[in-house]
Amino acid sequence: MSNAKENAALAALDFVEDGMMLGLGSGSTAEIFLEHLGERVAGGLRVQGVPTSARTAQVATENGIPLADANKIERIHLTIDGADEVNPEFCLIKGGGACLLREKIIAHASERMVVIADDRKMVDVLGAFPLPIEVDPFGMALTAEKIYQALIKSGCEAGQTVLRQKKDGSGPLVTDGGHYILDSRCRKIPKPADTADLLSRIPGVMEHGLFIDLADVIVIGETDHAKVME
Ligand code: 5RP
């Protein structure tokens, strides 16, 4: 287990208060957080969690965290989630685990979002990590061309877009919402808000992995401590 991820996950517990409704992120760092949160719940902390993926629901349940139905809650006090890249303006790339649509729905509905990541995720300019874009399978080639045009228009050094495959090679990966993921090589995303805006206008795009103005706190884990930025 990475110490950096562990330190980020542990530091995020400081933001959790008794009685909170929590958005539960996805990915390996979020899962480490769930393990520690489960220990607190076992010790008497009363929280409920709204999972952002089927996998997170499973891990949360295994760790004794009570879950709430996203269709039956009135508010989410705090979401804790990972990221694939974070820039100094707190813009994120997310979706490495293919959960970006549900992650963004929950982050957007949350009063506060705390991002937990290891120090390799901090970058000056987003884009080295291929941008995950969740698309409807219908007309996907047409959508991919529109995505390429949007990336170029917003100043990205856009290159190849790859349809994400299942790890066992049995075909395209299907998200929890029944969509596909296109991973778009951008190299550099100099104006994330412009890119996000253009991608959001493409009908076949269910959601993209640029998270703008959503993160309130970034917790960067390093080998021996965590740095909290607000
Ligand atoms: C899943 C995500 C994850 O939060 C992101 O990929 C980071 O994952 P990890 O903590 O395993 O590095 O966005 O869709």
C-alpha cells in the first residue's frame, strides 16, 4: 500500500463529523479512506454514505459503513474522492476508474468536496493523464470526432482517442451507467474551463473527467505526511 495514499486518506478523516451524509468516492485512495472510515464507524461515529460506484458500495458495506440511496437523500455534507491529476487552481482530471459520471453528480450535489491524492497527482498543467470521457455507445465515432474538434479548439494538443477495454480483454468497458469510456490524449489542457464547456455541449458526451470549481480542499499525501490545501 502506498504511504502517500494512506496519509492522504487518514488526513481526510479530520473533515468528517458525526451525523454527516458523505459522498463516497471511487478508486484505490478512496478505498483506503473507506477502510479507515469503517474503523471510526465501528468506534461509534454515525455517518451514512452515498457511493459513487458499485465497487465503492461493496467496499463500504464490507467496512460496515451504512449506505444511503442517492434518490432518497436531501443533502450531502461532504464528498471525499480521489483524482488522477490536480492543478494549482484545484481543477481535476477524474475517471481513471470509469466512475466519473456518478462521481460528478455526487460532487456537484455536495456542500464540500475533499480530494485525496498522492503527490504524483499534482501537476502544473492538466493533460498528461488521458482525459476520460463517458459517452453513449450510439454514434460513438461521430461523438469522438466532435470531442477531437472541441479539444483542438480549446487549445489542447489533442491526439489519439482510445475506447477503454475491460481488463480481461473481452470487449469495451461498460460503466455502472451503461456507457463507454473514451480516453482522449490531450497532452496539455491549457484552459480546462473552456475545454469542459465545449465537451459538455456534445450530445453523445454523458460526462467528461474535468472537474472544475468542485474541489474545496486538496489533501496531498506524501511518504511521511499529508499537505492540506484550502
Ligand atoms: C475513478 C477516479 C479515481 O478517483 C481516480 O482514478 C484516482 O484513483 P486512485 O486513487 O486509484 O489513483 O476518478 O473514476
